[in-house]
Amino acid sequence: MRRRPARPRLAPLLIACLLPAALAQTQSAYKYRDASGQWVYSDRAAANAAPGDVLNLQRETETLHVTVQRSDAGGATQLIAVNDCLCVVTVRAAILQSDFAEIPKGASYHATLTPATRQVLIETRQRGRGQGELRFAWRDALGSPDAVHAPTHPYRAPFALGSTYMVSQAYPTRITHVTPDSQYAIDFALPDATPVYAAREGTVINVRHDSFNGAPLPVMLDQANVIEILHADGTIAIYAHLHWDSIRVRIGQHVHAGEYIANSGNTGFTTGPHLHFAVWRNNGTTDVSVPVQFAGPGGAPVTAATAEPLTAY
């Protein structure tokens, strides 16, 4: 997973769609108890660390992703949008600087791509021997811009049936949910390593599972473990800040509502363990969150509210 330019997702996250990849290249983490006896996971070993305290974290290195790339082949310069995600994606590229008259500074180009496709956004012939300067920024929105949020039933609360947890943040509270993709997100105060269950049926299109750090620091913005699930109506659910290496699903896997998918955690930009849950819709330019309701007693819809408990039925 890598940070990508100008993709405003959940404030703590900037994520890429990944396809199954060979697991190569490892990084090391260290597990030890602090002075109070609590387990600590860190990228630095304690002074008295034993060999058995070293954990090898495998990383997905040959990832396929959504991107915009420049090509200078056959006497032409092209900007090419690539969608290797398992869902429809809208890609937009903005020209920041250009030596090409046909691609002026300030111009913008966009395309909506079906899964596993690429499309030329703009092409111009090269003149002279040099390739010419062409700087651009790009952003993407996952899911079809034609998607309409239309669940057939209220969502299942994403924790064990019969259990109750406090909602630490939900609309209209906007302490940290200040971007369009997080406006209607819900934060559940789940203790670390609490089982997380799919709130709705769908197909897994994105995962990250190798982060073990969490803190309210800018450097942690792209360090959350996540699962993204594509629903039948084209919307996408995100489960974020998951416990390191706890994800039990793979990209391309179909999951049912109530299926055990991971454990909650404290990874990424976060002040403490919790589960961030949101449903996104592509509005044509970016992913925006939409209001969701959960199943209450007898299946009646219930809206999560800040500082109020929610029970899974």
C-alpha cells in the first residue's frame, strides 16, 4: 500500500486497490512487555530483547493498483489511467506544468474505467529531441459514479451478535470526520483485538494487514490496516484501524453479512483502539460517505449516535 497524490479518503487513510501479489521482502517488528507489563509492538527492539521477540512482517510488494502514468513511446507522449482494482474507478488528472501546447497547464482530464483496464487520457506528438516537462497530479474515486446506495436491509452492526459497544463518533459530530468520505462514518469504541464482522454482503476489493503502529501523528496517515468490501449496489464499505496481521479475508473473496473478517485495532492515525466504519459512494469526482442504519430489535432500523451504545442484532 502506498500514499497516492490528492486522494482524500478517510482522514487517517490514503489507500490503493491491490490485487493478490507475491509475498516478498520482509520487515521486522519487535514484541516485548513495557514496565507496566503491557505488550508493545515496535519497529525498534528493546534493550533486552531476546531473539524470539523478533516478528517478520511480510509485505505485498508486487502490487497492482490504480494509477496515472506517463508514456513516451513511438514519438508520442501519453497520460494513461490504469485500473487494476476489482471495481469501477473514476480517475482525474490535473496538469500542473507542461511544455506541450496540446496539454496546457491547468487542464483536467478524467475517465471512468471498468476493472482491469487502462485508458489514454490525453496524447500529443513529441517535437524536438527532448521529451518535455509534464507534471500532473491525479486522484481517483472507487466504485461506479452511477451507484445508488440501496441496501435491502439495515446493516448488521460489525461486532458479535448480542454485544453492545459505545459509539464514540457519528454524524452530526465531526471531531475528526471532517472530509466528505468520513462525514457519515461511525467510530465504535471496540477494545483492541475485538472480532469484527462484515456489516453487509459483498466482495473484498482492498486489504492492508501489515501495519502495527498507531498514533495521532501526520506520519501515520497511511498506516492503518483496512478492509474494503464492494456491495451489489456499487457502494463500498471500509473497516479501518484493524489489528495488525488479523485480517481473515483476501482480495476477490465474497463475504456474507456476519462473516468474521478481522480484529479491531489501533493502527494508523488514531488516538486509541476503535473501529472506523463507513460506506462510500463515487459521486463522480471523489468518494463520499453516505448515511447508514443498523438492524435493531426485530430488524428495525437504528441510527448510531455519538456517546450512545449500539447493540448487534
